[in-house]
Amino acid sequence: MKLIRYGEINNEKTGVVLNDKYFDTSAFGEDYNERFFETNGLNRLENFVNQNTSLLKPVPEGARLGSPVARPSKIVCIGLNYADHAKETGAALPPEPVVFMKSTSALAGPFDDIVIPKGSVKTDWEVELAVVISKKASYVDEADAHNYIAGYVLHNDVSERAFQLERNGTWDKGKGCDTFAPIGPFMATADEISDVDNLRLWLTVNGKTMQNGNTSNLIFKIPFLISYLSQFMTLLPGDVISTGTPAGVGLGFNPPVYLKAGDVVGLGIDGLGTSKQTLKAYAPH
């Protein structure tokens, strides 16, 4: 099953993808949020869709897509999880996962504009595979971690490198700016992805390929990451774990290349669709 959310920002409706067409599931009566996942919502939604397939109305043509999951309790990210990316940034391979948080207020739709933050000169891109948690996870055994996966989504872990690396403290302040977490177009349930350890992921800027990687090169695999993170925090249903980016980020070029207003970033992952964001300059509200 593939889940979508669509409509105006902060007023999204729910839907599903059937045979590559988008259908509204508002009559199901629930958003795709923590409570939905916590109460076996995926199975209940599947039953609803099966029983009402002929009654589902198409999503209006041209409707905005939002994040396929409602704002989660947290977006947890893993840094330097591809050896080629660690090398390009001059970092040593981490002996344990590098963990940072991305503000949930950064969540955006897959085709929403990316707003360059006020004072930013080093806004960068990162295509990533992200995992959505299905149920409360605390001290999970790695062998059991697959039972905690609701599905997978495409994520652009947008980053402001000066804020992240030159302003002291943690990486978080370069990661959590508004619009810095475009997710989607849809969430594919775990059964939709036959081999999550062999997915091509790619990213372009203005049509030029910048990243072209494969999840087979993840240093720390998804079951390990779920188990590892659950030793330090309780993962809640609907939480998002973003698993890291391959080589080809702007920071890694010599000289570095960063995004400017008008640039268009396109990205995709096998089985998880594609997204596209246009860069806009910050403007006071």
C-alpha cells in the first residue's frame, strides 16, 4: 500500500495510490499520525480501501502533496552513513552511528519550495531513504527490528552547512530550518519494497546529476539503526528515521557548490517515487 496526504499546508487530507492513481480516503476518518500507526491503522486502512475501492474519489488534478505522514514526534537522522560521503567531507568512518535531530517544523511536502534561511550562504542537498516507525520501540533487538517498520519514504535532508559546521555546538541548527525536510511523494508500506538494501537513490540540481548511490552501501543497516536508536530514546509510531546520504553533496565539491534562489532539486529512490523542490530566497512574513 502507498499512502499520500494532499491539500493545503496544515489542512491535508489523506489518500492512497492505486495503480499509480491517487484516491482520497478522507472517509476513513483519520490522519496518518502517531495514533493511526499505534492503533494498527495500516491494516484498518487496507480493509477500508478493499471494501470501498469503487467508492473512492480521485484526488483533484494538480492538488498539492504534503508529507505522507503527519508531523511526527521526531525526525531522527543518521550522519556519515555512506563511506563515500564520509570521505568527501573529510570525516573518519564513524565507529557508531552519528545521530542528530531535525526539527519537526522543517517537515514539508515533496514538491514544496525550499526556503533559503535568512543569512544562509551554504544551503545544501542530501537525498536519503527514511523509515517510518509502526509502533512504540524501546530497547529493540536487532533481529526483531523489522517488526517496527511501517514503511519507507524519500527524504531530502536539506542542510545549511555554515549553521551546521561553523556556528558551534551540534549539527541540529543547520538541519531544522523551515522547509528543510521535504518527504514523499508517498509512504510505501514495508511489503512494497522487496530489497531495501539494494535501492538506487539519486539527486539532480538543475538537471545535472549530483548524487547517484545505492542503499547497499549503508554502513549501518536499518535493523541495526532501529535497535541502536531505541537504546537511547523511545521511538514512537509515525517517527521518521533518515538513514544518511551518499556522496555528491555540495559540501563535497572542490570548491563547494551551494544552492541559490531559482535552483531546482530533483531526487528519487527506486520504488519510492520522485520529488522536486525549487529554491526560494527568504522573505519576511
